[in-house]
Amino acid sequence: MGKRIAPALGLFFLSPLIGEFLLGNLPVTMLAALITLAPLYGGGALLVRELARRRGAGWPGIVLLAVAYGLLEEGLVTRSLFNPGYAGMDLTSLAWIPGLEVSAWWATFVLGGVHAAGSICVPIAVVESFRPARVAKPWLRLPGLVVAGILFVLGAVASALFDPAAPVPSPAQVAGVLVLAGLLVVVALRRRDPVIGSVGRAPGPWPVLGFSVAAGAVFWLAAIGLDALGAWPVTVVNVVVYAVVCVLMTRWSRRTGWGQAQVFALAAGGVLTYAWHGSPQPPAVPVDAALDLVGNAAFAVAAVALLVAAALRLRPARVVGGPSGGRG
């Protein structure tokens, strides 16, 4: 039982720690917020991982479910997608789409690079690397899955109540989020068979790590330079980064030699990207600058230590399957 529960607990807490604290959005003084963030982020990550692994949906299923999670959080929990003044920003000036009443930049930024990748996919890949022999197997039985679902709902409700003044989405917006998220879930949970046989050999973990770090740098530096570059060009950058990552991962994962080591390398690049991004990121709540810097450094050191530990556990094993493999 411990072999199943331990990784589930690890993912439960790692998801918010990476998604909010390592990123630099929340300072170390806000660790108590894990009371609500862990059920929301961790419960969501567990549901995504367990549903995809139970259905044999592989990484394509995990990615699609992660996007659905982002839609639910940003559309119905924080309501940021439909809040033009979210976090003090003027989203109407950032690639705003009249009619949909959504910022194209914010949607591509927060749903993909922030939630689907940083909050869900990266933590899953890191924790799975500690149990390479059980990559494709569920960690939870039905009661545990139900508990994860209940925790997710409780975390979502608590987080939604945290900002009661946020604008309430219209019925049409709520329906749009639910329908789109539902379609993503249906497509995601289709059972997929492993696809191997593309010409050539897959790149090793180190080139994949380098590619991941480079892709992360392009994405986050474009966000940092939003004012100088303009919202629509940065939106295009976001979409191009996602397309390149998906295309290359699909091709590479079908080649001989692709395994959990490369999946971990891809995730490790995301962790390292978040680690360097934490320092220049202004925290969402007031905090002493020196304390914030110390906290960011501590999170970064802990993240590197976690990656080293996972790499050491992964070294003896090679598990075939990756972002487009049905079992990896």
C-alpha cells in the first residue's frame, strides 16, 4: 500500500509547490496556503494522472486532461479568463477577443505553460520517475480516486471563496468552459496503443533536457517582455512553442530508445525553468524582498535536489513510452 500511496502524496504536494512557490508567484511566507492549494492543484493532478493511466491514454491523454484542468481552474475557480482586471492587469489591452470576452494572450499563457505544463504534467513526470517500473500503472484504487475527487472539489470551492469579489462568469461563459473541458476529457480518455517505429533513434536525455530548457526560456522571456513585444506577438510565440514541443515530442517518442529518462529530462527542464524564473517574478502578495529572495533560493535548491534524487532512482531502469506513447 505504501508503494502506491507515497507517490500519490508526493504529487499531491509537489503540484502546488512547483506551480505556485517554485515559480515565484507565492513567497515562502504563504506556505500555509497549501491547505487549499494542495487539494486544488494536487487533487487535480492526481485525478489527471489516475484517469489517464487507468484508461491507458498515455501522455496525450494526460496533456489534454491537464488543459481541461486549467480551463476549470481559470474559468470557474479563479475566474481569471473572464476577469479583465485580474491581478491588477488590463487584459482588455492584451490581445482581447471581443465577443468571447477573453484575452488570447492570457488564455494561451495560463492554460498551457502555467497550468497544463507547470502545475500538472511536470509534477506527474517527476514523481513517476521515482517509480519507473510503475509508470503506466494506477497508484490509487477506487476509494483513493474518490477521495482525490472530493479534495479537488473542496480545494476548488475554498479557492473560489478566497476572492468573492471576482466577477462571476455569465451562464454562456460557464457553459462554454464546461463543454470545452468535457470535450477535452472525452478525447483524452480514449485508449491509445503504443506507437513505435519512426525512422531514427530518439535523442538522449541530455539533448531533451537542453531542448526543454530552451523552450521554457523562450516562453517565459516572451512573457517577461510582454510590454515591449506586444500581446499578439507573444500570443503567437506561445502557440508556436506549444506546437514545436508537441510535434517534436510526438516524433521523438515514436523512435527507438525513447523512455522514461527522456520524459524525466523534459520535465526537469520545466523545473529548472521555474527555478530561475522564481527570482525575477514579483510575488502576488507583499513580502520583504530579502525574505522573498531567500525563499526563492531555498525552493530552487530543493528542486534541484529533488531532480537529482529522481535521476538516481531512474538510472537503473529504462521504461519505454513517452508523451505520445500509449503506456509511457
